[in-house]
Amino acid sequence: MLAAMISNVLVLCTGNSARSILGEVLINELGAGAFKAFSAGSHPVGRVNPGAIEKLQAEGHSVDGLSSKSWDQFSGADALSIDIVITVCDNAAGESCPLWNGAPVTVHWGIPDPAADGDFDSAYSRLRARVEAMVALPVAAMTTAERGAALGRIHEKELRGS
């Protein structure tokens, strides 16, 4: 029996303290073993935002092992091969990213910063809806182009409100 493909997902934000952390946890827990998520930031603040920790715990998620880290640890010859990169903040989406191993599909799922506006409920629910849509996709059976288009449509669908 062939082992199922596990897609490695890197969720990026500038500070890696809130949105990207929420995304990492949601993908790992909702992905049911088909996805392995990591998060990182271009300029990590060095700690997970307490509001993100509180929201995750309130929703019943484990917060063990979460940390704010640099995206540099996911680039270079010895780095993990990444299949999907999701930027969740506009700043990170506009930055020149390092080269990732694995030629991943890159998609932008912009979410307002709950560390700035205090609205962790909205950030969580918006990310959860997108992650639920992503994990429902037959990612392993899709081409790179199909995967990129489908992941982009998840964000566009929310923007249209449909």
C-alpha cells in the first residue's frame, strides 16, 4: 500500500506571533495527517501573542511547542521541502521571500492583524473557514497549477462573500 502524500505547508506573516500561528495550528489539526504545517515570519517578534494562545485554548487546540521563528530556518539546501506557502499578512506577501525547497505553490490569504485590532475571533474564524476549504481539496491528485488556482479561489470566494 502506498503511503498517502503529506503536503508541507508554511504559513507566513511578518511577526509570526498571531495569524500565522493560528494557521499552523488549524492546518495541523484539521488536516488530519494530509498536511503538516509550520509557521514563520520575516521579522519574528520572538513570542507568540497571548491573545492567539488564549483563542486557541478557548477553541480546544493544543498550544504546546508553538514559537515565533524566522523564515530563514525554512530556506537553504538542508531545509524541509515545502509544498504550499500561504502568506496571511499583506506585508509578508509583498516581501522578497527566500527560496524554498520544493518549488511550492504560493498563495495570499490576507487577514487583518488581530495583534493590532484585538479581534482574534474574526481572524480565527476566517482562517478556519479557509483551512477547512483547503483540507477538503484533493491536493494530492492536483497538478501544481490546479493546486495554486484552487487555493487562490478560497481567498477570492471569501472576498466575494459567497
